[in-house]
Amino acid sequence: MIHTLSIWLLAAGFFGAGLFNAISTPATQSDYVRWGYPRWWGRLTGALEMMCAVLIALPASRMVGLALGALIIAAAVLTVLRHRDFTHLVPLGVFVAVIALAGISF
């Protein structure tokens, strides 16, 4: 039950984060620029996050989705640590925990 819940929370979380990044408000774009990425990087990140959500939701591609999600979150954690933007660590920590829960049974 916890495994199933973590899978669907992860899929919803990645899809929501992806939608937020794909819409890319001026504040989001400014964050990416401040971190050294191009303005459009948020849209690319959003597309990858939404793709990750779909991959996680489908049993046949779940492992690929979890791996992609782990890479996305690892890159985000490294970025915010490098730039000492610690306010972003809490939601990233939640993603790390849920990815770990979802991956335990594989």
C-alpha cells in the first residue's frame, strides 16, 4: 500500500512540478538565470518532469521514470546547494524520500 501510494504521489508531484516549471513564471525564469542556466531551462526541466511522471505512472516504464526522476532531483539538489539557495531543499527532500520509498520494492 505504501509503495502504491508513493508511486502515485511521485507521479503527481513530478507532473505538478513539471507544469509549474513549463509555465515558467518570471520569478521561476529568474531563479534559473541566477543559477547560471538559460531562461528557457525551466521549460526543458518541466517537460522532463512531466515525462518522468508519465513513465512512473506506467508499470512497464516505472524504473526508467524513477531513474530519470532521481537524476532530475539530484541535479536540482546540487544546484541549490552550490548556490546556497536552501529554501528549495525542503521540497527536494520530500522528493528524495518518496523516490526512496517507491524504489524500495524494486
